Amino acid sequence: MNSTIRAMTKEDKTEVLEMMRVFYASPAVFTNGSEEVFLNDIENCTNDNPYLEGYIVENSEEIQGYAMVAKSFSTEFGKPCIWIEDLYIKDVYRGLGIGNMLMEFITKKYTDCIFRLEVEEENERAVKLYKKSGSTVLPYMEMKK
């Protein structure tokens, strides 16, 4: 499969918005999100926000999926932290190694970082992908305010 990865642009807004609607309505995500949040996320992936970046994976015919990563610092691990916030592959392209390709791209782009992500336990396919890429389960309870 001749897929490539590039930075998300403002021209990708309509397609990314549609993928986000599908992703956030699925059992893979704990919250449903909102149009306001989705549009804000896309805007921040495509402007000069230093904390959020978006990536598109595509072939010569269409966009196959997207990923969003947020940057921070982990005092727990003493190094920059890359949060893999979203990683979505369209149904028709799942099982073709595109998720692995995105994970490899992200981990090679951000060297000497700790990588964090959230995944629903029921999302067995994603759990398998993340474990295959070297991720391990942390025994944390996450909280928000």
C-alpha cells in the first residue's frame, strides 16, 4: 500500500471533521465530543499552536485516516511527553498496517520522548496495535476537572 503521511492542513477540515464525528461516536472513545471541540482541535492542528499537531495518512486516491498529538513535559519520566490524542483509520483501510505506520512515524519524529495515550479496554484492535508498538499498560486512574 502506497500510503504517505503529511501535516494536516486547513484544506483537510471537512474530511477530518467527518472522521472525528465517526471516531467520537464509536465505542473506541469514552466521550462523544462536540462540533465546537472538533473544530477547535482542527484549527489548532493547522495553525501555529505549539502544543498540538495533526497528521493525515493518505494514498493517491483519498485520506485514509488522521492522528493528533499533543506536546507536554512529564515530570514523572523527566522528559518531553507526546500524547497521542487521536489515531483514526477509516474502516475500509483497517488491518493494512496503516496504524503501525502512523505509530512508527510519530515515535521516530519525536525522539527522546515518553509517549502516552488512552484506549478503551474493549477496543482490542487498538490495544493490540499499541502493545505491538511497545506501549505498556499503566495502572493509573485518570481524573479531570
